[in-house]
Amino acid sequence: MKIRYYPDHAIKAGLLVIGVLLGLIFGFSTHKAIWFLILPLLSQYHLSISVIEGILFPSEMEALHRLVTSAHLTDRADNHTLTWYRASAVLTLDMRDGYNLLKIDANGISNTTNINQLAMQVGAAFHHSAYLTDTGNGYAIYRIDLNHKHQRINNYDF
């Protein structure tokens, strides 16, 4: 099963306006009020998919959020952009038996140069050991081994 995580999961105003306008057109042409509800909801499919994935896979979504926050995989918006983020990395988590594969697509963020050096932060976010398996132009793939738990060291261990 694959999960795609977009840090910028918010209501997209442009798509919502198009959905409302199409709902009005189809609603008045067919004389059915259901179009007023369905088309605006369908226009926000990214938000609805992220909500459903958050319900089905809460621990994985929380780990991906921790990773994005700690590794600075988003560039905050400035006065010239309309969304919350100017650019954000796209994370794809491929869940398999015994391990997960995490692909981080840089997608134009300013932290692109350090994208292949995140093994410690990936492991800390998922509480399992992780290591880099593949790199390419603007992406890195990490393997998260689910069989070995990431251990914490306390002062009592010494």
C-alpha cells in the first residue's frame, strides 16, 4: 500500500470555486440539488484523500509529519505566494512486509542538497532504523527496517 503525503493539505480555493460553479451549472440544468454538494466536495479530492489516510494510517501520517517538520522539507510562503507553502517535498511511503520504502521528492525546496543525508531523521521519525538505498536527480529513497526497533539511550544505561 502506498501513501502520498503532501504537507500543504488545505482547501484549494481555485478548485473549490470551479466546483461550486460547475455545481450551479449542473444543478440548474438537471434540476437536482445533489450537484451543489457533490461537485464542490469532489474538487477537494487531495484534502479528502489525506483525511481518509489519516484515519486509516494515523501512526504513519504522524511520522511523516514529524519528518517534514524536523527535516525542513517545506519552504514557508512569503508575501508573493497564495498558499501556506511556497514549495514542499512530496513523500511517498510504500508499506511492505517487514520494511517500508520512503521516497522523498524534493520538488524545488531549498533544502534539496541535504535530501540524501536524512537517514537519522527518517529513523527518528519512524522509531526504526533507516538507511539510504537510492538517490537520483531531486529524490532519495530510504528503507525503514520494521524488524529492528530504534533504541533510545538513557542516563541509566551507563
